[in-house]
Amino acid sequence: MTETVHVDLGDRAYDVRIGAGLIARAGAEIAPLLKRPRVWIVTEETVAGLHLAALEAGLRAGGVDSAALILPPGEATKSWPHLIRVVEWLLDQKVERRDMVLAFGGGVIGDLVGFACAILRRGVRFVQVPTSLLAQVDSSVGGKTGINTGHGKNLVGAFHQPSLVLADVGVLGSLPARDFRAGYGEVVKYGLLGDAGFFDWLETNAPAMAKGDLALRAQAVRHSVQMKADIVVRDETEQGDRALLNLGHTFGHALEAATGFSDRLLHGEGVAIGCALAFGLSARLGLCSQEDPSRVRAHLADMGMMRDLSDVPGDLPGADRLLALMAQDKKVVDGQLRFILARGIGEAFVAADVPVEAVQAVLQGR
Ligand code: GLY
């Protein structure tokens, strides 16, 4: 069964379709949006090896031709050189403004290709076909696109909404367990930031979901996407509420930077540790009960996930260096770090006046 979450953004509105088997039906799903029956797929080697033939066949079955550009996998692809490569390829292919580009892969491909489409001819349409859990529940929805630079993550980018998102939960079965668990960091984030009932549901159901239950996977993706869509519709360009989606990200991005955006720590792993630290900081500041961070950490432990700084393999820099890395975050306003803190599970809010000593203490494990 396919479910639809509508992202109601007026003339930029679109559907997120969620279900198993959507890649095989991609042509029928996408054809109604096309001005000519051809699309341009940008993907990466791992996803291409596993699923590109199925996507091309699914497009052909709906009468849609395609051409594909295959990039290297990994975070390093979200960079200036690959942005240039994508844009030049699309220009070589004579892609026009009303054509459709498909971003077929995880968050790296979605962010890079979305950004290429934002700047190509001042805006070309694109469809997100996310293949990782992280991309299905978070990065493919809401129109944030961009690349990393030497200065940090996602520092160059644009808001550019997709025309459609096809989240085929069937492909999640081909994810390495570590990637699935990392994506789960973004799922648990939704319960923690705004829906205590969803967090309860995850405590009960997430272990079976991680083992492969497709119905539970579809349910978790749908609920996460609905929560994200509701927030994005309220605050598309992050003037307020959308910042809640960054729960765990200020800590997480600093940890990712400290580990060189490498395999030592995947984005969702950084977010999971970041959520545990955000609850630790909230408890230290007397905002939530001491039990809340323990409950968060116990659930992450149940899911076999990292939850403490000491879980990150290898040495980490000290608290001062981690704080300096946080200061480069986009969430800095007037030089002040903004954190997403919580008054309890499901009750996050944006805090602009967090004492630096409290952050230091949490980073030092005091
Ligand atoms: N990933 C956070 C956002 O889309 O706002």
C-alpha cells in the first residue's frame, strides 16, 4: 500500500509517496509531471549497482526514457567539484527549465542534486527518490539543498522544493545495518522533538522495524514525514519552528567536523549522540527531569546505537575545540549559539541563551 503526505506549500506544494515497490512504478508516478517523456537521473555507484536498472525499467514501463550520471559514494561528493560536474552534465544533456531531474540516492545525492537544480537555469524541477532511511524521513522533504565546504557542513545551499518525493521503503532492505541505524537517529528525533506518543511507539516497535518489518518501516517513515511536512509548512525557510528539526544537530555537526566527516561517525550517528547530549544539557539546566536523558540513552542502547561521546571511535578533541566547531554552525545568531533543548520527551524548543559553561560541562561528561 502506498501512502501520501501532502506538503502544502501553495505553488510549491508536492506529494511524498511512501510505500514498497514505488521504484518499479516510477514511470507511472512521474509521467504526469513531465513536459516531455524523458528524465535525467543523478545517482552514486552503490545505489546504481543495487537499484539503477530497476529504476530505469520502472521509468520505461511508464513510457519515460532516462539518462544517468553516476557519482562516487560518500560525503565527499557533496562538494564544489561534484556540483560543477552535475551542472555541466545537465547542461551537456541540454536539460531545460521545465524538464525533470531525479536525485536517486541518500542525503548526499539529494542535497547535491537539489542544489544543482536550484542554480541551473535559475531553477530546474527535480524529484527526490531517496534510498536511505535518513533521506526518506528527513533530507528529501522540505527543500533544503546544498554542499559542504572546508568551513563546515551545508554552508552553501538554497531552498528548492522537489516536485515529488518517492520513498520506496522496499529499498531500505539493501542498506547496511549501520546505515539503517544511523538513519534511525533522525526518526527518533521526531519523537523527541514533538511527539512523546511516537517515542513510546518507537520504544515498542523500533527493534522489530530495524529487523526488517516493512509495515512498521512504512509507518515510521510516514509519521516522520508527516511531522516534518507540518513543520515545513509552518516555517519553510527556518525563521522559527523549523529549527526544532535541528534537535541534536548542533552537537552532531561539531562531532562530524571533529571526525573529519568520515566513516568514523555517520551523520545520523552524530544526531543520535547529539540528541542524548541535548537532553543531558536540558536536564543540567533544570528544564527536564533527570530521567529523560536516561530514557533517551536507554532506547538508543536498545537499538545498538552510539549515545555517548565515548562511543565515537578514536580520540575526540576537547570541549573547547568542539565549542569552536559549533560556533561555525548556521544556527549561530549574533555570535550566540542556539540550541534545541527540551522540557521533556516530545517538548523541544529553541533556546538562544544557553550558558557556555553548561555546554562545556556536558561535553566534558561532568
Ligand atoms: N534537516 C532539517 C531540516 O530540513 O530543516
